[in-house]
Amino acid sequence: AMDALHCATFMCAYPLNNIAACLTVTALVLARGGIYLRSALAAYVCWILLDPSPTKGGYEWLWTLGITDMLRRSWFWRYAARYFPVTLKATAPVPAEKGPYIFVCHPHGIIGVSPMTSFGTDGSGFNQTFPGIRVHLLGHNAIFRIPLFREWCLMHGHGSAGRDTCLYLLGRGDSIALAPGGAKESLECEPGTMRLVLQNRKGFARLALRTGAALVPVLGFGENDLYSTVQFEKHTWG
């Protein structure tokens, strides 16, 4: 029963699981909504295109009010982390006073469960493992173009993985976490393997040199074993 609860919590709370639901709601409003709902949706889409929050690591006013921190510490993230389970272990001291830090996560996996649980929330005890460090999980800018879904991400202090975002956050002393392998590395996800995509993905190292941030390599053991995948031979249409 507890495993079922942990699984249900993961499926409901984990952001990438909710993309389809958010797109469905948006499509229904567009197709079946009245003039007022459609007008509100149009205004909201304009807001999405203009809102700079993804480049600021979420809604700053939610950070100020403590709402972002409260969401990241919420019980449902701890339940979701227990489903796998996801645990976070530091193998070397990472003192807050020597930050900011760039947490470089590998492998990306299908949907990045370990980076999300460890750095996008406090589900696996980030605040206890790295006290005094404020971290923002960064992802592809396309994530922040999806109506409704983007709000859930921004409310947790996530941001887009652009250079300007990184420079802004590191410049004010915040740490960031990212998976430089991105979608290409997710395509290399196969149980029993750990293929990392690093060639031409060294922008995080240049950022560290430019800002003085320290690099913290993060390895997610078991990330590629979460889902069974079909791998096609190279140079085929698959």
C-alpha cells in the first residue's frame, strides 16, 4: 500500500509527468472554452512569451515569501523520492561559504528523476546535505513555453539553462544544477549502461571559469535503469 502511495505521489507531483495533462487542459480551453476563457488564454500566452521569470530562477516574490522553499520541502516530494528510492550522498565537503556551485548531473536519463528530486526539490534532503546553499535546477527553455506546466516549475525555483540565466544566478551567489547531456544524452539511456554526452557540451566549464563558481560532479546511479527503452542501430531511421 505504501509503495502504491509513493508511486501515485510521484506520478502526480513530478513535473514532467504532467506535460500531457497541461497540454490537454490548454487544448480543451482553446476548443471548447467561451470567449472569456479564450481571451484569458490568449493573454496568458502573451505573458508566457514576455515573462522573464525563467531567466531569473523562478518567481523571486515566491522565494521572498518562503513559498518556493515550502513547496520544495513538501511531504509529497519525500513520498515521491521513496518510491525508487532516491537518496543524495555527498562524498566531499561542499561548504556554502565557498559557493556558488555548479552541480553537473549525469546521466540525464529519460526524464531526469535524480536531478529533479535532488536539486529541484528537497525530496532527498538537499538542505540537510548542503545547508545554506540555494540551488536552481535548470532545464531546456521549451519547458517554460508550456502553459500551466511552466508555473509548477517556476514555483519550485527552476529556470532555463541559458548562459544569461546562469550568469545572473551565479552572479548573485545562487548555485545551479544542470544536466549538460540534455535530450541527446536521454536518447542514450539504456538499462545497464551509462553513456555520457560531453563532447561540445563544455559551456558549464567556461561558466565556472568566468564566474569563479566551483564545479560539483553529480552521478546518478540507477537513473538509466528506471525505464526500459528501445535502442536502434546507429545510422538507421529509428
